Amino acid sequence: MAPCEVTEDYYATLELPQTATVEAIKRSYRQLSLVRHPDRNPNPDATSSFQCLQKAYETLIDPAERRTYDLLWVGIRQRKKAQEERAEVSKNEQKRAAEERARKQKEQTAWLEQLEPLEKQKSEYETKIFEGSRVIRQLAAALKRLQERDDEDLRKESERNSWWTFITSPIYGKQTPETEEQKQQREFHRLQRLHSKSIKEKELIQQEANVHNFKDRLQDVTGKIAAVKRKREDARLVDEARMQERLRKEQEAKRWAEAEAERERQAKLRAEWEAESARRRKEEAVKLAARQAKEAQEAEEARKRARVAQEIREAQNKMLAQKLEERARAAREAAQKKKVQEASSRTIAMWFSDILHSDVPTAESSLVRPVGRH
């Protein structure tokens, strides 16, 4: 497996805060390496976990790499925190969605329990109204047929007893008069139709009353169903409004949290930038002080060398002057000596000359006289 990328929180990997010391890093690494080593860890991701641990230790134990990593750590921590928050939000949303589905299912079941008997009653009433209407149509048709039979009998009776039949009887001949039996039979059929008509009219009135009653009941049940549906729709609208309000609040909270996180991130970046700037200024000041100290030391050394050179030159000049003075003194002494010699030579020469020119000088005069001249 390839080692983990530099998107991991090495401090979290070592289970340490960012301010951990080198000794704490070494101690935590030794403890965790005993637990996460692939030879002791049976988990499938033991190798990658141990590689992450090694990479974290190698990065944080080196001061230069740790400084570089600390500049990236804020962004890594922010991404990790955002991922954790998204995971937590997703988990909460899933939980809330499951609870919402359970609540809606429960409400749906309650609505169905309310609507099912009403719908059943409505179906029964509609069936009874349909059957009653069919019976009413049948009774109306039967009453119509009976009325038509009565009307036909009345028409025939009127035709037999009309003046037109009496006037045209010589032409067309007289109709055969009804027998008593036919009259009784016709009367029997008329009475039977009248009785049947009376029964059917009563049945029709009863069916119409039943249908009207069922229609009233159907209207009442329909009103109840409509009320339940309106109540359900109102509850749905309330739920939607509450959901929209919650979503709006969540979005506002999310935007506020993102803005707050961004402000914190900017503040941390600004603080880190200021700390880094201060550290760089401090390093530059240290380097400048070191450079100035070095320049001062070099200047002092140069002054020392110049002073030594000056002293050497002065010593050389002094020695040269001494040599020149010695030479001059030697020359003066030589000249003085030469003068003395010359004077001595002249004195001797004069002495000899005096000796030669004098008769017999005495010893004292020969000694005193030259000295007197000299």
C-alpha cells in the first residue's frame, strides 16, 4: 500500500495536540507503534495505518518539516472538521428523514383508518343509490306501462261510446257489443292494474325516500371525507411550511457556521501569518544582529590589524630612525675622530716643526707649548 498523502492530521494520528513537544511525539510514537504494527494489529488496514504513523512521526520530528506542515495543518484541520460536520449532518439528516418517514407513515395509517370506513360507507351508499335508482326507473317504467294500458282502455271505451262511432255505424256496421264476461274480465284487469299501480306507486315513493335518504347520508359521508381530506391537506401544508422553515433555519445556521468558520480560518491564517512574519522578522533581526556583530568583529579585527600594522610601521620607522641616528652618530663620531686625528696630526706636525726650528727645547717647554697652542 502507498503511504498516506499530506491531507492527514498527523497530530490526530499521533493522538497529540499541536503544541506537543519532541519528547511527547517520540513517546506517543513508541506507544502507538507497538499497537499499530502489522505484526500485532490484525485489522486489514494495519499496514496503511502504520505507514501513516511513520509518516506523521518523520514529519513532526523534523523541525523544518514540522514548520512547513504547521502552515498546512490549519487547512487540513478545517477540511477534517468540515468532513466530520458533514458526516454528522448527514447522519442527523438520515435519522431525521427516517423519523419523518415513520411519522408520515403513521399519519398515513391514521388517515387511512379514518378514511377507510367512510369510503366503505360511501361505496355502500352509492351502490344502494344506484340500485334504488334502477328500481325507481323500473317502477316508473312499469307505472308508465300500466298507465298506457289504462289510457288505451279508456280510449277504446270512449271510441265505442262516441258520437262518431254512432254516426259511422251504418257505414262501417255496428261493433259487436261486449259480453258480460268480457266486461268483468276487463274490469278485473283494470282493478288488477289499479292495484298493481297503487303498490308500485307506494314502492316508488318508498324507493325515492330511500334513495333520498341514502343521498343525504352519502352527502354527509362525502362531507366527512372532504373534511378529513382537507384536514390532511392542511396538515400536509403545515408540515411543508414547517419543513421549509426548518430548512431555512438550517440553511441560515449553515451559512452562519460557514461564515463563522471562514472568519475563524481567516483569523487563524492571519494569526499564523503574523506569527510567521514575527518569526521571520525575528530571524531576520537575529541574522542582521549576527551580520552586524560579524561586521563589527571584522571591523574590530581590521582596526586591530591596522593598529598592529601601524605599530609595526611605527616600530619599523623607529628602528629605521634609530639606525639612521646610529649611522649619523657613527658618522659624527667618525668625523669627530677624524677631526681629532687630523688635529693630532697637525699638532704632531707642528710639534715636529717646532722641534726642528727650535735650538734645544727643554722637556717641560716641549710639553707645555704644544698644549698651549692647542
